[in-house]
Amino acid sequence: MTQRKERADALRNREAVLAAADDLFARSQRPRSVSMDDVAAAAGVGKGTLFRRFGDRTGLIQALYEARIQPLRNAVDSGPPPLGPSAPPHERVRALLDAVLRFKLDNRHLALALEEACSGSPYRAEHYTWWHRTLQDTLRQIPSVPSGDFTAHALLAATRADLVEHLAGQELMTAERMRSELATYVSKVLAGDHDNEG
């Protein structure tokens, strides 16, 4: 009974921490200024609890990001078209990139915090390699695309969180225009004998 209560308490603490971190990153104009102390205080838990559960600030941000993006991952991995693997490749590439952009627009400060927190190359981060692999595998099905590997990197560069933040926050570009510009760019990259598919 005690063990079950501890598990329930640990789950509640985890949810409280993720909710507090989510709120702090959403309200902060400078994601890197949100500290573990801030999150612990907002969640009503000890700082030691945070470090035991998440390791460090980067681990906390990654856990929050993964919790947010999991439904989208599920749709990409096993859902129906246009995101799922059975979609025609042209249609799926467009849908994948639009989904990445919409997710980053909806989670601007969290996505930016994750990019800023990653040590080393951002291109080795698990969330990036997953998107790149998925996009690359789909691009390989399109004969007009010469290099799925490079093209996947180039297309994902247009959805980087720092660029999204600059366009939305500094240039005041609307989400609708950003999505439209990206769709036009993707169509040009994919242009070829199957250009009008989907």
C-alpha cells in the first residue's frame, strides 16, 4: 500500500512539474532565463526532486517536449494519411513539414528552449534525428528529389525554432502566412514530373 502511494505521489509530482514548466516557458519571453529553481517553486516541490526525476534542466525540457509531441509522433508513425506512412510521398512530405511548423508555432518558447538547451550539435538530438529520418525515408520515394538526406536537412531548416521565433516575434509574420510560404517552398523543392500529385 505504501509503495502504491509513493508511486501515486511521484506521478502527481511529475505532472505538477511538467505543468509548472509548461506554464513558465509559455509565459517567458526568454526561455533560457527559466531555471530549475523557478520550476521547483512553481510546482511546489523540492529542487532535489527535480534533479532526481529529470537529471538536469535539459532533461526536464526534453521530457516536457516529448509529452507534448507524442500524439503527433503517433500520427506520423501509424496514423492515416496525410501524416501516416500510407500517404502518397508528395502529400506526406508537405503534411510532415506543415505539422512540424504548426507544432513549433503552438509551442514556440518550449521548442526554442529545447534548441537552446541541447549541448553539442542540434542535428544529433533525438527529436531532430527522428524527424530527419522520417522525412528522408519519404523523400527517397520521390524520383525528382536527388538527395533525400540533404533535402530533408534543408527542408527542416525552414522550421527551426529560432527562425519561427524570429518570424513570429520580430517580423510579426502570421501563422497562416508562414504556413503558406513554407508550402510554396516545399512545392518548389519537390517540383518534378509528379508535381501535381495530391
